Amino acid sequence: MQVLWESAKQVYAFLAVIPVVPFILIYLGYSAYFGDRKKAFRLAMDITTALLIGCVTVLFNRIFGSSFGFYGILLLLLIGAGLLGNLQYRTKGRIDTKRIFRAVWRISFFVMSMLYVVLMVLGMGQTFLLAS
């Protein structure tokens, strides 16, 4: 069981290092197999978001020397869900949790993508400054 868990962690770490690669592989594979590019794009976004959250967490923790990265991201996701739930309740009078979760997850894809790029540049700059 321990070997299986370690293997899963290694695969996740390998895919999370460069999240563009799994995104492209999922998109191309799903769209080639099923022919639905719109659904393929959404599926690739959903899976890549999980990889981006892990990668942004590690980058944040390494750059800023803290262990708050994951909890900060989780806090932002919960605040976003609360704000969207409040907006939905005020406009429609009811809350559709599935729709809120999907919206927060998809918005977090774009936010995590931007944070990934920014933190990767900061991390590389920090590494080059320390090396010289």
C-alpha cells in the first residue's frame, strides 16, 4: 500500500511541475476520442486546476518561507463560494451548490494559472539572485 501511495505522489508531482503538459494531453486526448472540444477544454481545466493548486502551494511556501499556501488558497476558494452563493441567493432566491462549486473551480483555474506564472518568475529570480 505504501508503494502505491508513493507512486501516486510521484506521478502527481511530475504532472504538477509543468501543468501545461497535462492540460494539452487531456484536451487533445478527449477531443480526439469523443470529438467534443468544448467538453474536452472544460475537463482539461478541471483536472489541471487540482495540479495548479498543488504547484502554487509549493511555490508560495518556498518563496515566502511559510506553510500557509494551501490554507490561503482554500480560504480564497471558500470566500469566493460564499460571495457567489450570496449573489445567487439575492438574485434567484435559492442556492445551487453544484453550480457555485463549478464556477469557483473554473475561476480558480484562471487565478491559479496567473499565480503559477507570477510565482514561477519570482522563484526563478530568487534562485538566480541566490546563486550569484
